[in-house]
Amino acid sequence: MGRIGFIGLGAMGRPMASNLARKGFALVVHDMRREPVEALAKLGATAGNGVAGVTHASEIVVTMLPDSPDVEAAALGPGGILDNAKPGQMLMDMSTVDPGTTDKLAAAAAKKGVGFVDAPVGRLVQHAIEGKSLFMVGGSKDDVARVRPLLEAMGDTIYHCGPAGAGTRTKLVNNYLAIFHCVLNAEALAFATALKLDLKTTLDVIYGTTAVNGQNKVNWPNKVLKGDTTPGFRIALAHKDASLITEAARKAGVPMFVGVAAREMLGQAMRTGDFADKDFSAMLDYVCQQAKVNPPRL
Ligand code: NAD
């Protein structure tokens, strides 16, 4: 396989690209920040000369950027990936974006004879570090086969969800539940704290009934409940996803009362204090702040 371009080396992109480098892929990388580029260079990657430089130097270009406008600028903007790509190259967007953005990328890539796959990522940063991510992939059978070795180097679970766009759409459904559970857990555990209940006993009860969920069982004990609110998944990105989800649901004619409430709570946490760049489990601390109780810790 030729060189792999990797654009966006943040909380997720950096460990994902690091796994590719460690597993022998020739990488050329780019981020607007120097620090993660230098870290990747220490693992043998080449620092790319911007988006255009990465595209010229790679067979497959991967994007792992925060939001739809970032991906559109990098892929569709003047001097961007598709401006510089040649027929036969391939673009794989792994960011969580609006389905309309994915559809635009797929159409623009097809027009240029460039392969396209959307492969957003499930699970947590820790899984990305361990090379145990889950991928929800949209694309043709041939395009998905072409990126499979990369996905296998970065994760251990791959679902081919359907044609281009199906990965992004599946990710929004999945994140609706993951993000909503965070908000719901925050209210439940602030409630338990206000009632002066013992946290460990309360969690044991929750884990023993159908009240259990992946956030309160897997993420929270390793993050907010042990006092670590560094991201992880930033509340600003959870708010971005909640906005993508409720807008996509509106377009699909699906009522989403709970989703809209969760989105507004995330937005309020961002505007109140300094929650935007904390892990999304820190919604517990936000609700406790509102309830005027001390955030519980294990
Ligand atoms: P992040 O904010 O930590 O990292 C984004 C990176 O992109 C940063 O290093 C930033 O400097 C870089 N960047 C931004 N704009 C750029 C540009 N125009 N050119 C070059 N570099 C640019 O975000 P993240 O947590 O790594 O998330 C990336 C994507 O993956 C998002 O869409 C997010 O919703 C999704 N995601 C995140 C998680 C998670 O747990 N953090 C899990 C699954 C999916």
C-alpha cells in the first residue's frame, strides 16, 4: 500500500495515526498545531506540507477533524483535498459530521474519480490508544475493502453499514444514546447526591438493574467519578453532535423531545463556567453545580 495521509491529530486522530505508524504504514500527517505533528514524526511519520502537500504525497487521505465546516474546508475548499487529488486516490473521512456534508464529499469525490468512505469512530479515546476502536463504515464494497487494512490497524470492530453516508448516519443514532445517557446519568447522580445516598451502593444498584448503561458502567468510573474531567470527548463536541442529531431528526420528521433538551443542557454547560473543553462525563459536575451539591467521587 502507498503512503497514508492523516489530517487532524487531536484526542482521537493522534492515537489512531500513532497506531498506523507503529504498525508499519508510511504516513504523512498534518494538523494546525505543531505539537502532535512532532509527536507523530518521532514515530516515523513525515510532516506534510498542509492539506495540499498531504494529498500529493498519499494514496489514501484520512480526515479526523472536529466539525462539518472543518471537513468541508479541508476536502472541498479551494486548494483542498479534492482540488489536489488524482483519479484513483481515496478519501476516508472519520470525523463525526452532518450527513449532508458526507453526501457532498461522496458526490465530489465520485465526480473526480476518487474513492470515498465515511468511517466515523465509536468508543472512547482509551480504545483509540489501545487500537480497539469500532468503525461504522459507509461506501462501496471495493472502497471499503481498500481501507480495511487501515481500520484493522486502528480498531478491532468494523461494521459495513451500507453505501457512502450510512456510516455517518449510524454514528448519529449511536451518539444520540451515548450523549443522552451522559446527561441522564448526570441528573440521576446529582439527585442521589442531594438525597445524601452512598455513591458506591447507588452505582451497585444501578449496575444490577436495567438502569445500567455504557456511560455509567464504562466511561464514568474512569473519568468524572474518579475526578478526571480532562477530555476524552469534549462537551463542545458532544454539543456539536447533539446539534447534528436533532437537525438530522428534524429533516427526517422524527420528534426528539429528549434530544433537544439534552442539546440545550450541553449548550448551557458550555456557556456556564468552563465546561466546553471538559470530558462529557463532567455534565455531572455541571448539574451538581446547578443543584448546589458537591460532585460525588468514588
Ligand atoms: P479534537 O478537537 O481533540 O481534535 C481535532 C484536531 O483537528 C485538533 O488537533 C485540531 O488542531 C485539528 N484541526 C482542526 N481544524 C483543522 C484544520 N482545518 N486543519 C488541520 N487540523 C485541524 O477532536 P477529537 O476528539 O479528536 O474528535 C475528532 C472527531 O472525531 C470529531 O468529529 C469528534 O466528534 C469525533 N469523535 C471523537 C471521539 C472522542 O472520544 N474524542 C470519539 C469518537 C468520535
